[in-house]
Amino acid sequence: MNGTESTADGIEYEFGVPFPGKILGPGQWAKTALKKLPEGLLNWAELFGRPGPVLLDIGVGNGRSALTHASRQPECNILAIDTLPVVIRYATRRGNQRGLHQLRFAVIGGRELLERHVPLASVSQIHCYHPQPYYRSDEISRRLVTPDFLRLVWQSLAPGGQFVLQTDHPAYWAYMKEICSFFFEFTDHPAPWPDAPQGRSRRELIARSQGLSIFRGTGIKREDLDPAKASELAMHLPLPVFNADRRLIELDAIDGGKTRGATQRRRSR
């Protein structure tokens, strides 16, 4: 059971919390799916059919966070991605039904997107909610947030660009805070996000319902780095080899992340 329901007034709920936006009539739907990303670096104005600041949502899951951003920041062009086609289908349907023409969904990994498709210093915001910590020792290398991933985030952001990170995993958070500070002016954000006080993602809704703490932070791109220094940091900073708390696997099961966590570079949303 996925915990979602819709009402006659076009509001869709998940665990009693509404998704942003109303479901419109079919004549007002948008087309938010990208069947395949173009080869090479993306031209943002061509991709979205308009100029504007770009926001990336890495690991979007069922689309809740992207819908929040689209409804609260209509001036932004938003590319939301996940490695699993099944969750992108749900997210795409939600974006389509709400007529969010400034939103695109694609199936691709975060590292691949940043490394192959994002022009340098071209993005205003990059968001990553609840990346998969992975629990087995043979899966540690699949953890997304590493020094080299943060280098890719850093080089993708425009001057003054913002990186938003969130998890419910204490050990992962301790690692993220330590390593992020080398690439960003990083600040804790202990309170819920004001645009989504009940939660920006499905995972957050579930974690909070189970009494878990949510760790949030924002980082502004450091301007005292250059590409050579950022590459040097990525090579020499420690990797995320912390011992994950296997008790949190039960939360993945509630989230429907048993399969998703085993096949992607980040935790299901």
C-alpha cells in the first residue's frame, strides 16, 4: 500500500499530507517526461523552452519534493531525476496532472547527470534528499555523497549557488557535514523547511512518523576554490565508509525502498 489517495477537489494526499498543487483537467496537463536526455551538455533554455534559473532535484522518488519546488518557485526550470523508471512514472504523472510546464523528469543517476550533461556553473540550486546509506559492506562504494560527487555539485553551481542536503541517518549526516564544508559554506537547518513543514519528501514523512530526527543543511558554493583545488580535495578527502545503523533498514521497508535501495545510488524518496 503506497499511502496515497485523491479527493474530489483534485487534492492528492500521502499519509494524510497533501501533495502540492491540484490535479487539473486533462486539457491543462503538461508534458514533463524526458524519454532520453540529449547527448552531451544540456542547453537549459532549449530543454525548458524558456530562460530562467535551473534547479536540480537528485533522487526525486515519487515527485513530492519537485512538486514543492515547482509550486513555490515558479520562476525556476526544474530537472528532477531518479535511477528507477517506476518512481519517475509516478512523479511524471503528478507533474503532468498539475500542469507544471517548467518541470522535467528523467531516469538517470546524479553523478552521471552532473558529470556528462550539466554545463559548468550553470545551475542555481541542487537538492538531494535522503541518499541511500547502504548497509552491507560490499555496497559501501555505492554511496552517492562522496568528495568527488561534491566536487561535481560545486562545479555545476553558479556563483552563489545553493546545495540542499537532507537525511535521517546520523552517521551519514556527520560525514556529509564534515566533507561539505570543504566545498560549501555549509549551515545546519534544524527546523522543517518553511515551504513544506510536514515534509518535503515521502521518506521524511515516514521518518518523522517513526520519531526519527531529520538532519537538514544548506551550502553556498565556496568562491575561494578553483577547479584544481576542488579536484585535489576530491582525491584526498575520506570516503563515506561509516558503519550504517542496520536498524534503519526497517524504515526502508515501510518506505517501499527494499528493492529501490538495492538498485540505485541513493535511498528511495
